[in-house]
Amino acid sequence: MSRFLAIAALVSASLLAQPPAAQHQFMLRLQPIRSDFTLQNMTGEEQKTLGRHAAHLQKLLAEGKITSGGQVLDPKGFWGFVIVNAPDLDSAVAIMNADPAVQEKVLRGEAFPFRALSAPSK
């Protein structure tokens, strides 16, 4: 009986030590709705909205909801990406749709499942 209790205690302890449910990563592709948008021809309202967008992303980064993001300097057109940590695609889309620039129709976005490459352990 004591052996059973010892095994039960070990199993319980290992279950409690398990990390929370796995988070998945998604890449958000965000691009301006206005086809001729550039950083040089933003309107005053677009500048204000993108300032709120940047502050929103900084908050998400501090909360661990995003891993990284940035501007893509594609000669075919300006766009950005954000790597989101979320349990599922619907949650990642909800994070995207909560972005002030998406809500105010300065940016539109798409969400894709994403798998980051990591360095091999030594």
C-alpha cells in the first residue's frame, strides 16, 4: 500500500509540474488597405492609428502573446508580420482583429500556422 501511495505521489507531482497546454504560433501578415501606402505618404490619421498599433504590439510582446514582428521592405509593396502565441487559429485571428490598425481599417491581415526554426541544442 505504501508503495502504491509513493507511486501515486510521484505521478501526481509530475502531472502538476507539466507546462500549461501547448501554445502554437501563427504568423499574421498585415498590409495596408490603401494600395499606394508608404511610410512617406501616410496621412495624419494613419500616423496616429499606426502609433496605437505599435503601442498595442508592445503591450502584447510584454504579455508574451507575441514573439516578434516587423516591417517587410518588399519592393512589391509594404507589409508587416507578427508572430502570435495562441492556442488555436481562432485565437490568433482574434488578436489580429483587436489591433487598432485593423479595427480602424488602415491594415488588413491574414493568419497562418507558423513553425519557428530553432538552433539545435549543443
